Amino acid sequence: MAAERLRDLSQPIDVSLLDATVAAFYGTGSKEERAHADQILRDLQNNPDMWLQVVHILQQTKSLNTKFFALQVLEGVIKYRWNALPVEQRDGMKNYISEVIVQLSSNEASFRAERLYVNKLNIILVQILKHDWPARWRSFIPDLVAAAKTSETICENCMAILKLLSEEVFDFSRGEMTQQKIKELKQSLNSEFELIHELCLYVLSASQRTELVRATLSTLHAFLSWIPLGYIFESTLLETLLKFFPVPSYRNLTLQCLTEVAALNFGDYYDVQYVKMYNIFMVQLQTILPPTTNIPEAYAHGTNEEQAFIQNLALFFTSFYKFHIRVLENAQENISALLMGLEYLVNISYVDDTEVFKVCLDYWNSLVLELFDTHHNMDNPAVTANMMGLQVPLLSGMADGLGAQLLQRRQIYAGTMSKLRMLMICRMAKPEEVLIVEDENGNIVRETMKDNDVLVQYKIMRETLIYLSHLDHEDTEKQMLKKLSKQLSGEDWTWNNLNTLCWAIGSISGSMMEDQENRFLVMVIRDLLNLCEITKGKDNKAVIASNIMYVVGQYPRFLRAHWKFLKTVVNKLFEFMHETHPGVQDMACDTFLKIVQKCKRKFVTVQVGENEPFVSELLSALATTVADLEPHQIHTFYESVGHMIQAEPDPHKRDEYLQRLMELPNQKWGEIIGQARQSVDFLKDQDVIRTVLNILQTNTSVASSLGTYFLTQISLIFLDMLNVYRMYSELISNSIAEGGPFASKTSYVKLLRSVKRETLKLIETFLDKAEDQPQIGKQFVPPMMDPVLGDYARNLPDARESEVLSLFATIINKYKGAMIEDVPRIFEAVFQCTLEMITKNFEDYPEHRLKFFSLLRAIATHCFPALIRLSSQQLKLVMDSIIWAFRHTERNIAETGLNLLLEMLKNFQASEFCNQFYRTYFLTIEQEIFAVLTDTFHKPGFKLHVLVLQHLFCLVKYLPCYNCFDLYQLNNIVDVSFSGRKWLVE
């Protein structure tokens, strides 16, 4: 009954009943009560007349939550229906909101008590402004400024409204308003900014009220990035800001304003003002933060405000230097202030805060790159002059003067660059994260983190340090060796310090001349070996050993030039492979792989003083070398040896090495297959399944490094592998059929599926890495049709492996048109059954989704004639699946679907079936694209949506008239005289 009374909006709403409903929604009652209240509130929100009750609710209720609910309803109307409302209703609501804001903000007590409510009202007012200002509310800015002068609290709130308006127009307008509307609002703000500027300066010069001054500074901060420059540099604004900088309560806001000014870059017209601002700022800063301050320590123990000040200081310096450092360089009297600022920035860079360091690092990288480029191009004065912004006619005598200028510039920064080298060495990020994780079957697998923040940071730091090294090799070497000597003396010894130092040493590989690099590396390795000798404790020795191996692995040029040293390093790694200390074996296997990838030819040629190639020696002792390694480490080792064998040019030797390498796994495989032929039940034992999985993983590792040359090995096990695949597939199907969907979660079924997936992965890896030889495809694809494709079609959905889809996508991408005859078989096996799995919702079988559409794209790209041969029903299935793909909210699936659609459209346009295809699908595609184009969930695909529509519109424009007539008939239009363009408009 109560719910019906609330829903009846033909009379004023019962506000006390609404208060109770809102309270029930936010309260701690039962789940049912909250659900019931939620449903009532949703119904009210969706009622188009509910907004007419807003004023009544706001006047009657005392509940803040109810007020917020009413304003939420109003916000929806303003956003989507405002321009459709009668003028009287719009003006009435606008005036009411303005009056309530003025009423609440004119009194200090009510303004503080109702602050949240006033803030929400401000937002509502700005939403109205986005529609009505300037065209329907020209007097808004003058009215606001006039109101601000009547009371300090009203003025404070006016500042908040102005800040909101600036943010809405300049920061958050993208996607909310049309470009024309944004342009109109920006022009209006610019043209009326004089009033706002006067108000701000008046407040800053006259007010003693802290809250008002802070609000004004905050508003200025929002405006400074876009206002006409004259308001900043040709008024007292900068001078006023610099007066507020030393005051603690205004310091951070003022610094943010100064940072906005520093980030402006409109030529050299205001250079004098920038220099003056910088010099005054530096004098004040030395009082606030003396140059002798230990900034990292001060930051660590500082308050939130103090930490924010350091962060803002980093932003100010980096913004100013990025655009105006040249101005300071050019006058001798400014050099000391410039160097002091850079000193501050170096010290801030040591602060233990990732975001602060990122800000500093980005600037250091750009500065060092600029210095390196000018240094590097000294031989080409024209390029250098252009980079330095010099507008000079480069006559023959100018080059010497320019060279002197460059040397002088390098000398200015020499001290800073030296300190910067030490900073990069001390804070070097970790190069590449290799995680050892456990998969769903309890197997240890390796995952390389390729895109994390630390790796991105390492790449920037490495680039910066390489440029620093080029600028002064000797200082780089001196800094690193000095840091290393402190490790030896124990003065600076910690694991972290040694790690960062060795990562830094490794990062500059190749930046020195070969002789200098050789000498430097010998000294580094000597010192590290001494450190390992004098340091006690197994953990400490393990850390030092891993760092030695990391550094050595980073200098392949040195290793290639010194065979005996290379051999010693590799043999040392083999020793580490027997060391059971945590992490040492992984480090040894990783370093071995890295070294082999960069020096593989050295291992297959007979070196001076050797009787045979190293790879042959290694294979003879293979069983002993890998005896203590875990399975995932053995796979890495086998991959490494695969790289060696791949470098062998003699086919006979290569096959012999491969046969010796695979002897152990092949022997075990032969035993298992032999036992299975006697009794198939032997393959059902879990230990046997694990062994089979391990053998397949070893084969995959070798296939990934050997490519085409793996052919002899895979041919040996291929048919037996498919038989095992078929048998395990039947076991999985039976288990799921008997135990239901939960059976697929048991460890036994998971283990069986791992074998199936690894089989598919091995075949895919080999075919992908193998050179484009059609006979390989003919040899391996036909035998897979029934065991793999047939199995996929016959299986229950939960037992289907998504890797089947990616395998056949790889095959089609590899062998292209040669696969046309096989497409109908692939289509028959995977399309219908996979679509049934993935079109029930957008969540189930996520791996199958992307791989299915990748397969479809491969077919459309390389085997398009096969699609033309499909029956109309099958083609409809293809088009439905593409539409389903681009409807998807998962970005990569939607983009795959859109790219696929574009390829299909282009292919059909060039085919003889063009008319028939567009007769059937043109309008459907157009409607579906418009549906996703207007859906905010599909924003990322906008560019592709437009490309599809462009294709369709161009098609209509150039279609012959009779083709357009076919399209008109679909819409029951029979006027044959229509042109294609007119039809499109209709």
C-alpha cells in the first residue's frame, strides 16, 4: 500500500514515507527490506514525472540521503531531457537551485553544516550551465561575480562553482559534449574571464579568511592552464602568488598554481618574467627548505602536507625545466640558481616514493637525451643548431663557435650529470621478473612478467644511464667501481645495494668502446669474485654469485671474444645447477639460456685448444648435468641446447646432436608406449600421465628453439602422441559424462587435459616456428583431422580444449591458401558447437571466445574463397558470430570482431557475390554497428565502428541504382528513382 502511494505522482509525494524508504535502503535491515526499497526507488527514478516532485521533496525533507536521491533524479533529467522541457519549467528549476545555493552559502553556520548538500547543488547548477550558458543565460558570470562580492562565504562557494565549471569544460568534457559546444563554452569563459580575474586578485589582496583564499587559489589552479597569458604576465597575479608561497597554509596550492604557469610554453615572449619568477622562487625556497636538508629523510618522516609539498616541488622543477631551461642557461647570472634547482631535483629523486621518482625520471630521461643528441650531432652543426633552437645562418666559420657553445653547455651540467649517474646506479630497477609459479595441476612453471611498471621503469633508467655513459664513459666507470669498492670494504654492503649496482653495470653493455668495456668488465668481475671470497654466509654468497652471472650474461660481446672465459662461465653455471640453495638453480638455467641465445655459434664450432665442439662435450655429460634440476629447469636447459643445435650449419651433425639431446626423453617415451601397447590401462596411472606431460613439455621447449630442424624428432613421436591424445580425450569425456560438470575440476581430469593441451601446444609451436614449407603442413595436418578436430566436435563443452582453435588458426595463418580445401571440415567441427558455448552469455569459456574469433579471422584473411562456398545457412552462422563478437564488452574480442568484419566487407566487395551478400546483410550490419556505436560500453571501438560505417556509406554511394533498389525493398521502399545517396539519407 505504502509503495503504491509513493508511486502515485498525480499528487504531492509523501516525503515522510519517501524518507522511510530511503532510510530502509541505506539501513541495516534485512536483505528483503533493502531489495524492496531499492525497487521502489528505481521505479520512482524511472518515472518521467518524478522530477516535478524534486522541489517539494527538497523543501520538506530533513534527510540528506533523500535530498541526494531527489538531486540524482534531477541530474538525470538535466543530462538527458533538459532541452526538451518547456522554458518555464527550466527557468523555474534554474532559479530555485540558484536561490537555495545563495541561501545556504550566505550564512557561515549553514554553509559549513550543509557543505555536502551545497556541493551537490553546485554540481547540478554546472550541469544546467552546460546546456543554458551562454545562449540562454548570458548574465551568469556577471551575476556570479556580483553575488560573490556580497559575502565571503558566498564568494567561497562561487569560487567552487567556477572551479567546477572550468573542470567540466576543459578536463571532463570529452565524450560528454559536442566539440562545437565545448568550443562555445571555452570562448565564453575566455571572453568573460576579466571579471573572474579581477575577483580573484581582489580576494587575494583583501581577504584575511583562510578558507576563502584557499578556495580562490584552488580555482586559479583550474584556470591557469587555459586563460589568456596577459592575465598572468601583464598583471600582478604572479607577484601575488609568490607572496603567498612562503605562507604554510597556502604553500601547496600556490606551488600548484606556479607549476601550471611553468608548464605553459608559448615562445620566448615572456622569458624575462619566467626568469624573474624562478629567481624569486629559489630565494624563497632556500628559506622554506634549506639546500642542506636531507630530503628523502624529511619526506619519510613528514606530514601529509609536507610530503605533498615535495611532490609538488618535483612537478614544478620538471615542468619549468622542460620548457624554460634554455632561458636560464643563456645568462651567466642565472646559472647558479639553475644548478641549485637541479640539485634539489636530484635530492628529491632519492625520495622513496614511486610516483615522485617517476616524475623525476621522466624529466631526467628527456634532459639527458637532449644533451646526448646535441653531443652526438656535433659533427653536423646544422642539426645541432636546429635542436638548440638557434636561428643562425651557418656559414663556414660558425661551426667552431657552435662547438664551443656545446662544450660550455656540457660543462654547465657536468656536475649534475655525475650525481645523476650515481642516482641511476643506486636506484636501478629490476630488469626482468621471472616468476616461478604453480599451475592448476601442481606443476612448477615459469612466467616472465613483460609489462609491469618495474620493467617499464628499468627500460627508461637503462636508456638514461646509457646516454649518461656516452656523455662521459670515464665518470660512469669511476662511479660504478667506487660503488663496488664500498661493497668490498663493507661500508655499503647490502643485498639491495649490490643488486642495483649489478643491474646498472649490466644495463650499459655496449655503450663503451670494446677495449674500454673489456677492461671495465674484468675489473668488475675481479672485484665481485673477491667479494664472494671474503663474504661469509651461504645466502650472501648465493646473492653475489647470481649477480656475477647476471653481469656476465649482459656482456655477450666480451664472451664471444674470449672463449676460455665463456667456457669457464658455462661450466660454473653447470656447477650451480647442482646447488640446492633456493633460487641458484633457476638463476643458472636462466643465465645459461641468455648466454646461449647470444653466443650460440661459439658452441658448435671447434675452438682453439679443443678436440670437439662444446655442444658435443655437453651432450656427452647431459644426464649428469641435469640430474639435480627440477622439471621446469630441465625444460629451460633443453631449450638452451636447442638454440646451440639450431646454429649448427651441417644437417647431419644437427640431426645427430638432436638425437643425442632427446635420447633420455625418447627412451622414456618408448618405454611408456611399449607398456601401453600391452595394456592401455598403464596410461591411466597418474605418475605415468605426469611423465608423459613432462616429456611433451621437454619436446615443446626444444621445438621453440629449433624450429624447422625439429622435424625429425616430432615425426618420431607424432602418431603415438595423437593416439595418447585420443585415449585421454575419451577418458575425460567419460569422467565428465559420469560425474557431471564438477568432474572437470578434479585433479585427475585436469592432469589429463594438461597432456592434451601440451600436445596441441607442441604441434602449434613446431608449425609456427617451422619455415614455410607446404610439405610439412601436408604431412602433419591430415592425421590431426579426426583425433583433434573430430574429438573437439564430439566432446562435451567442458571437455573441449580452446587450444584446438588456436592451433588451426596458426595452421591457416602459416599455410594460407593451401588450407582452403580443409576449411569446410574445420567449419563443420568447430563452428556450431563453439558458438553454442560462447553465445549464452559474455562470461563463460573466455579462452574459447578470443581463439574462436582469431580462427575465423585467419579463415577470412587467407581462405576467403572457402567462405564463399559455404551454404547460405553456414554463412549466416559466420555473420552472426561476427556480430556477436563486436557486441562483446571484452575489448580484445570486440576489436577482433570489428577487424574481421572489415576484412569480410572488403573481400566481398571485390568478389562476384558482392550484390548477393549486401542484399542480405547490409542493413543488419548497419543497424548493429549503430547499436554499439551509441553504447558507452563500446567506446574503445569507436574508430573501427566509423571505418565500418565509412565502408558501408561509400558502398551505397557507388552502388549502381538497381543494387540500391534491392536494399530499398528490405525497408519496403519501392521508389526506384531514389539514388544511393538519397537512400542513405532516408
